[in-house]
Amino acid sequence: MNRRKMLLGLAGGTAGAALAAPAIAQTQPTVRWRMATGWPKSLDTIHGSAEELCKRVGQLTEGRFDIRCFAGGEIVPPLQVLDAVQNGTIECGHVLSANYIGKSPTYAFDAGLPFGLNARQQAAWLYEGGGLQLIRDFYKKTNVIPFPCGNVGTQMGGFYRKEINTVQDLQGLKIRIGGLGGVILRKLGAVPQQLPPSDIYSALERGTIDASEWIGPYDDAKLGLNKVAKFYYAPGWWEGSAGITAPVSLPAWNALPEHFKIAFETACNEQMMMMLAKYDARNPDALRRMIGEGTQLRLFPRPVLDACYQASFETFDELSAKDADFKMIYGPWKRFLESSNPWFRVAEQSLDAYRFSHDIPPSK
């Protein structure tokens, strides 16, 4: 074949491929889903992440996979999103799975356990340590498949109307907290309450509750918690990694074309990075502003953390003894934690501890 024929052949092949692409696109069906989140629209980082996820799916499928995003309460109440996915009312949700431990404590694993894995460790366990498959085996029993789709990082310990100086100060403390953190605080005498974000401000202002955790400075300020309580505690030991989950109806998922499945999972993976990046970028300024407005930053005293740490692992053992699903995941999770911590202690912790102990030198 001479050069002219070869170029004509290549040109013809390229043109054929270009013509074929729209034809292939035309054969793809149009799919419309609804996603309900557990968040109000005002929380532009966490609810905004759900909106970005849906938008990205549309971009990756040229608009043929259209997911409409609804804030908490627009279709179902925030704490009923998982139920709506399970019964097929909606195709997918955007939730903190730890809010559903009333159904089973096993739901806490893809959100993160108290004193457990940090955000990077959590991602390593899910994607490379076998954690995601274990969690999906559990969810499959209710016709749901979960997708990690974000992480807020280590949370703050919340706003309090009084100081916490000793373990005894937890006695009778009415605190808004969900997940296993509430179970553990109850062991230490606190009175945990689960409220949707839209109700936290008014409950704290009226004194119906004495304290509330939510996420971190940026979102806590959005809810105005610094205006109705003075003491702001760290760290949020109950969620060192608060992972966000997109539960998807398994029948709806199985009906998707393969290309749409890839698009959805790709968008979820992108938000695993983007949500954490936004919180890490926005929390520092939000914390400085709150302190400037009178918020008093406090660290939980070591004896309080020690008591909570011991109560946490006692709780895990108790749950394993009576819940087969929890036990199935807890063993591999704990082994991963024990294996991962020494590496992070050697590399990450030693460097971070040194860096954070120094001020950054001024530019010359």
C-alpha cells in the first residue's frame, strides 16, 4: 500500500469512528434517578458534594443518566433516606450510615468507628484492605449496594453550654450525637439524642440539649451553633473518619448499562477526594472567625478521652458478641487498624508533630 492509500484509509477509519460515536450514543437509554440526601441545602459542602456527584454523572454520560438531587426533607425526612432506598421509593441516597445503627450497628463501618481509622486509612481499608466488599456483603441483605462518596475528615467534638473538665461532667449531659458515639457516651452517663441538622440550633438555644456535635467549623458555623453555645471541643473521637455513603437500590443498579455504572462509581470516587479537600480548605478560616467572635476552643482532657477510648473498645466487643454481622467485619477491621497504625505513627505522626510545633518562618 502506498502512502496516499494509507492516509486515505486512516482518514476513512477516523471518519467512520466519528460517525459511529453518535450512533452508539443514540443506542444508550435515558435513565432518570432521584437522590435524597440527609442534609439541608444550606450546607453547601456536604449537600453540595451530592449535587456535584449528580452533575458529574450527567457529564460523563452526555446527559443520558440524569440524577436529580433533593435535600433532606424534600422527598423523605433526613433520617429515613436509607429506608427509602431499601423500599424502592428512590434509587439512591447520600448519607452518614452511622445514623442507622438503630437498624444494625454494622452500618457504622463505612462511616467510621470511634477511635478508628482516619480518612486515609479508611480509604486504604475500603479499597485495598477488603473493607468495601465486606460492607457490600452486609448491605446486600437489604437489596442495597453502597458506594463511598466522600469524607469530612476528623470531626470536632462539638459545642457545649458548659465546660467538660472530668468524666463526671458527662453525667446527665444531653447531647445531640448519632452513631456509636452516642452508645459509648451513654455508658459514661450522658443522654444522647439524635436530631436532624435543621433542629440542632433551636434545641441548643432553648436548652433542650446541653451540647451538640455536627461536623467541623465550616458547617457548624453554617448552622450557627457558635451563637448559642460558647465552648467548642476537640477532637471528635467518635468519627476520626466520617465517611459518606451513597446507598443505591440493588435492582436499580443491576438494571443500569455498564457505562452508566462506571460513570456513577467514577463520580463517587471523585467526591471522595473533593469533599475532603473542601473541608480541609474551609475549616481553618471558619475556626479563626469563630474564635474571633468569642468561641472558646477546648481540648477534651486526657482522662475523658481515656474513659471514652476504653468504653469504645468494650462496646465493640459487646456488639461482636451479640451481632454476627458486626463481628464479621469487626475482626478484619481491627486487624487492619493494628497493622496500619504503626506505619502512620512512624511517618505521618512524627513529621506532623514536628511541623506543627514550629511557626512557619517569614519570607525573606
